[in-house]
Amino acid sequence: MTRLTAGLLGSIVFCAPAFCADPPSIGQVLDSQFQIWDHEIISAVEAMPADKFDFAPTGGEFKGARTFGQQAKHLAAVIYSFSAGVLGEKAPRDTGKLNEGPESLRTKAEIVEYVKGALAYGHQALLSLNEKNELRNAERGGNRTPLYEATFFMSHSMDHYGQMVEYLRMNGIIPPASRPQQ
């Protein structure tokens, strides 16, 4: 046997376990993306000063827009609600009327805690997804499968994150995700 043949056979034997490893589940793939969004969302919520949580633009087409705090609570309430759908259970926290979040949460500290809890619950929901359950309920003709619920709360989160970024900038705050790396 030549060295080349022996080398190739040796690399196949030693590399075979890497080729046999299970690929990540759909939940793991989605959660890896959500980890990035989690960091961006919570850093944006924490970047807004407490006295600006009631800020909402008022001029032009912004009349009646949610305040920054309301944006954060709504984002979190939707994550709680749709994550519960993924998991097939009742949301562990109050999501308020029309997923606006609990009216009782008013301070920055309360809202930050609510958002962090929702993000953690979102990770739990995403990591529960696998090939056996991601399309549960599809056989009944509905699109409200766990995969649908998961991708909805992920995209919805970034819609509201984008709005919160605008609110930060309107208050002279550079969003943490836009700051130069140090």
C-alpha cells in the first residue's frame, strides 16, 4: 500500500464521524439567527434612557404611534404569544390586549425584564422545533404550524426592532448594533 493510499484511508477513518454527525435541526438553525437578534433587541431596549421610554414621534405620519416602551412590550408580547403556539401551551406571561403587553409594566426595568423573559422563551420554543413537530397541525389544512409561528415571531421582532432603532436615533442615540466595534 502506498503512503498516499494509506493517508487517504486514514483520513477517511478519522473523518468519518464528522460526516456521520446529525445535521442541525430546523430549530437549532433558527435559534442561531435569533441569538443575534436577541442581542440586538435587548441592547437597543437597554440603550434607551428610562426617561425616554414614553417617547413617540408625533409629527407627520407618526400620530398615534406607540411609544418606545410600548414597542418593546408589544414585541415581547408577540414573542410570548407565538412561542406558546410553537410549544403548544399557554403563554407563561400576560400578553395584554391584542398582544400589546401588560398595561401594568411601566418602568424601564419592568419592560427590560419582560423583554428578556420573552427572548428566553423564544429560544426555548425555537429549540423545540424538529422534523417531527415543525409542521404539526398542517394535516388539518392550517398554516399555523409551529414553524409558521416561529418564523412569524422572528420577522415581527425585527420589524419592531427597526422602529425602536429609529426612536433611538431620533433621541440622538446610536443603536448599539450600529456602533463601531472596539
